[in-house]
Amino acid sequence: MNNSQAAAAPLQPALRIDPELLLRAQPVRVVFFDVDGVLTDGGLYFSEQGETIKRFNTLDGHGLKLLQRAGITPAVVTGRDSPALRLRLKALGVVHARFGTEDKRPAAEAILAELGLDWSQAAAMGDDWPDLPVMRRAAFACAPLNAQIEMKAHAHYVTQAAAGHGAARELCDLLLVASGHYAKILAEYA
């Protein structure tokens, strides 16, 4: 088979996900992400001036963009705030975010109200105890591989990748498959 024949062949997704997980994730229309330990590796880097520097993974960022294309809203509820985080979320088009909040449940509920959604349409990804109130209420809960043990115990899905290394993208891909958009969007890149 030459290159032109290979290009003409339909692209078949390689991703396989447990059908029970897909059924649970099917109604999801909003996903709440923590930042430190979910969208980053959890490390906090400080400059000499005391500025927090964060490392974000491009796989995770593209996953958030893909969610938006599929009509699923990515939202951020985080206990910290920083210019780097706000800049990254702006670049990704994430408009629903709450910063510097330790009590994450009311922040998530305010976003649900803004969107006209309820917990049965929500997914959440967290790595430590402050995320538990949101994860326990969401219809679909996810934890990164390196999350704290209680978080993994309450998750419907634990990623194969560690936080800040594609874990959020795994959740995004799962939700794209559950929503029926994964194969169609992937084919656009073929």
C-alpha cells in the first residue's frame, strides 16, 4: 500500500473504553477541573520574586479545547490563583473559573446555575481532599494516577497518566467518546 492509499483509508480510533464508564459519562455537559495536581503536576515553583510558576501539559490543553468543540464545558475550580493560570485558561478559552476558593462545592454549584445544569450532568477531576465535595456530587468522578488515595477510592475512573502529564486529556477523551464526538473530530485531523 502506498502513501496515497493509506491516506484514503478511513481513520479508525485506537482508543477503547469500558462501556459501563461510557454510559455513566454520557450525560456529562460540564467538567470541573482542579488545577494543582490535575492540570499541573502538583509542584509549586516560585521565582526569586515569589511569583508562582506553573507547568501545563499541551495534551491536557488540547483536550479542553476538544471538549468545547463537542459542546462540553470545561470549568476550573481551584484553591489558588496566579497570573500564569489565568493566562493559560484565557488561551484555552475556559471562561467558567473560580479562583482562590477552598470551599469548592458552592463555587461549582454557581457555575452549574450559570449554565442551567445540575450535578447529573457534571464530571469532576480532583486529586486531594478539597476536591471531594465536588467529586462526590458529580455524576462522573475522575482522579489522576498520582491522586491521594481517598480521591482514587471515590473516582469512577483513575487515569493511567499522572497529573500534569496527560491525565486531564484522558478524561477529555473518555468524555468525547461518551458524547459520540471522538471519532468525528479525530477524522478531521486525518
